[in-house]
Amino acid sequence: MWCRAARRAQRLLGRRGPFLVLLGIGKTNLGTSFIVDPPSAQGLGLLTQWCPIEAWAWLWILAGLITTACAFLKIGRDWAGFAAALVPPSVWAMSYLAAVITGDYSRGGYVAVWYLTSHVGVILWASTVPEYAVPDPRAARKAEGG
């Protein structure tokens, strides 16, 4: 029964879908944590000058829900999930970079690089992964007897 369910999920999600589901759950969870137990807003002054961190939490939650939902779309239509996933970490990275420039948070540069590499960079890389693997031409010729 579990094997059948796993195969069905694999067909439904394809190669990129599981990544989007995990990413979406993570973003939704992080956003929820900002509401339930707001963190220090140190380094996020660029954002908190407009509204409190609890309001910015909804950016993460909405992006997470969109990212998760896009995992279940037909092949080639999941681009919106990757686009939505890029927004919150990009916004956070910009805020931390601004905090470094203004002198408000000296560690902000390190945090910004962390967001840009482990979040934005990974999302950009995953968005380039093809849904279907292209077979190795040498293996195809070998299978044909050539």
C-alpha cells in the first residue's frame, strides 16, 4: 500500500515537486514562527520601519503556500512556485545588506550571504533541474546493440 502511494506521489510531483513541497512547508513554518514567537528584528530595520515583523511573517506564509501548491501543478507550470520561494529570502537579504551599509547591524552581511547562497542560490539551481532526465546517448546506443 505504501509503495503504491509513493509511486502515485512521485508521478504527481515529478522530480521538482518534492523540493517545492519541502520548501513550501519550511517557509510556511518559518512565517508561522514569526507570529507565534516573534524573533529579534535586529538587522531588519528596512522592513520593520514599514510594519512589524509579525506582518512580514505573512510574506513567508503566503510564499510557502504558493510554493507548496505549485508543486502539484502540471509539468512546466511550477515556475510560480520557484518565483514565490525566491521573494522572502531575497527581501530578508536586502534588509540585512541595508543594515550593514547603514551601520545598524554589522553581522548583517554574513546573514545576507547565508540567505543569498543557502536559500536564493539553491532555489535558482533547483529551478533549472529538468523535470525529465535526458538519457545518456552512449547507454541508449549500447542498449540498441551499437
